[in-house]
Amino acid sequence: MMKKPELLAPAGDLTRMKYAFAYGADAVYAGQPAFSLRSRENGFKNLDDLAEGIAYAHQHGKKFYLTSNVIPRNVKVEAFQKALLSAIELKPDALIVADPGFVGWLRKERPEVEIHLSVQANTTNYLAARFWHDLGVRRIILSRELRLSEILQIKEEIPGLELEVFVHGAVCMAMSGRCMLSNWVTHRDANQGACDNSCRMPYRLYANEGPQCENYREHEGSFSLQRTDRPELPPVALDEDTWGTYFMSSRDLCALDVIPELVQGGLDSFKIEGRTRSVYYLSQVVRAYRMAIDACAAALEAGKAPSPELVPAESRRAISFVDGRGFMPGFLRGPLPQNYESTHVAAEAGCVAAQVLDVDTASIPGKCIARVNVKNPFTMDDALEWMNPEGMEPCVVESLVDFRGAEVDRLNPGTEGKLILPASALKNLENPKFGFILKKTATKTA
């Protein structure tokens, strides 16, 4: 039978973890308090949070991986060791580790613990992969800079080693995150979990005046960079928009077109980036890749050749409902141009209007009352859809009620409200929990 890879989703906190599982993730990865590369935004603040997350995952037949991937300096070594030993007692399914010294220490002190080598270790070839496998590493999260052919060659060379690849999310301008820009600009070390995303911020070019560069004047007009040692190469335009220029802000990875070949290649885990992303973003992206993996595995098992056409149209539509920086297949299909134009590209198909908090089908006979947290403004004239883990349904709203209990034509973000729908509108959604109301870009037509 065709091997179906694990779908691995980010869990920034307990709530996002539950949504990831609801929308189809097989496993999540969450940060160890103080010792992961998202330590500033980590919603798992202590061992109690981790214990609750691990218990929930196991109760639902899912896996929980603990990301412990800082690259510590001497002053942190003993504290990190102590924290790891405490976390291991909670029985996560694996530890994601980057530092080679800690891999060796864990193999000696706790050889029963499953170790996944972090992408921060920058594994890019089969010799390095075999080295880690021989050391006892169960799975390697491969460098984002690898092409599809290189990934498949590593799998062929070491078939007993589990390989995990990123399929969606932010891409770093440095080698899989091993970056010093944040430390240089704001003295916050990305390799210690304190990255401030300096590469994503807008910059402006200024000319220096005077020998001590004490005075600055803003550069006027368009400008470009060109390598002086390679004049035959075309200049790189640094066109600014009203917010600045984003020379170091890469487009986001979207590997939907490559999923059929990754499934056929026997890769073990497909990873989604984004522990700091919203619950809605996480739900849509997990949903998109769940549908894509299932459809591609079934088609390949039926004898079809791998091609982008095997990916369901609904997967692509789900991705079109989330914001990003523009999408690209990363290095899987070869290097593509950087994103010089913008740090934000709005969703094409629409947006999330509201997150469903609870549903009441008993108070009014024949009606469904959905209490929602409004994310974007919407009106009675907007075309709405209800998204649940089970699927999508048209959202036929009979009336809107604001937080004061008054019937209105519009609900505004930052407030709670209620949608009154006919009970039959949600007939195909068995469990309205974890739902969202989506707003299409177009309004209703007569």
C-alpha cells in the first residue's frame, strides 16, 4: 500500500494545537519553555502546559513533539540539561534537537528517548544524514535549501532513516534560520530563541554626508544593486512601495504542486511552519494539506502518475483564503526570485469573517444561533461560508445580532456577535465546534 506521510502542524499554544488536530494534523510540534527558537511567543509557558498538551494529543491518538532546538552557549548548558530531563518525564513522542553536543548527551543519558534532528542542524547531504542516523537519531528534518531530487536521493541512500520536509510557511533569508541579523540589529539572538524578524522589516536607503556620517539624507528615485565583480549579471532592483523595501523578506513556501512526488518518494513527515500564526491560518493550511495528502496517496495507489493535477482544487482554494508574502515552491523546484515588492499579500479568495465560539440549536426551534468573535467586518449582503473540519457549507444568514443584542446589518471586528441561521443550513456539518465564517470577496448576487 502507498505509504501516507504524517502531517505535522505547529502548535503555538494549547488552543492552536486542538485546532490543528481537529483539521487533520497527525502530530504537532510545540516549543519547550525557554529553549526553543520561538521562546518569546511560545504559549507553552511551563511543564503544566506541556503535560496538558501531551495528554490531549495521546487521548486523541495523535503525537506531540517537543521542540528543544536552541543552540546554547556555556551559560545555558546546565539549565538546558535540567529542563530537558524534566520535560522527558512528561513522555513527548520525540525531542527535536539541533545542538550536536546535546544529541550525544541525550543518547548517553536517556537512550530510550526518540530524537528528531532540527532543521537548524542544516542537514543537506546523505553522508551527514547517515552520520546522525548512526548516532541514534530517528528522524532528520532536512534543510529547506534542498531540491526535490536531493531529498529523494537521501531517502534512497538511507531508507531506514525517517525524513521530514517543510511543505508550507515562512522561508528564512539565512541558511534554514542560522541567522545573525537580528542579533546585529537589535541584539536579540535568533539562535537563542529571540529573533525579532529583522529581515521582515521595511528599510529605507539613506546617503551619508560628511566624513563621520553624522548627517543623513533620504535617497531619492529608484535604485538597484549590482555585483561589481560580475558586471554581466543584471542589477537587482530594490523598488520601494509606500512602506519601504523588503529585500530580505522571502516569499512563503507552498509545496502543494510537489506533494504527489513527495508522497511517492516515501517521505515520512510533511511539516507546516508557523507556531506564531493565527488559529484561522493554521486551520485552513492544515485542511489544505490534509486533503492534498489523502487525495494524492489514493491516486498514486490507484496507479496514477504523480502530477500537480492530483492535488484537489479545494486545497488550492483553502490556501487562497489565507494571507502571506506571496507563495513559491521554495527550492524544491529550484531557486526562484526573492520578494522585493511587499511583505504582505492579501488573500485572493476572501478572508475570515469570524471565529465560531459556540452554537445553540435549542433556544429557537428550527434555528441555529452561532456566537462568533468577529475578525473582519461583514454584512447581510456578503456571501458567507461556514468552514468546519468536516467541510464547507454556504452560510445562509437570516439576521445578525451585535454584542448589545440588537439586530444589525453589519458586525465589526473586535466584537462578539450572533448569526441566526436556519438549522438545516448546517446539515452536513456534524460538529460545529472549531468553525469559522468565511467572507468571499464578492457580495451576494440576486
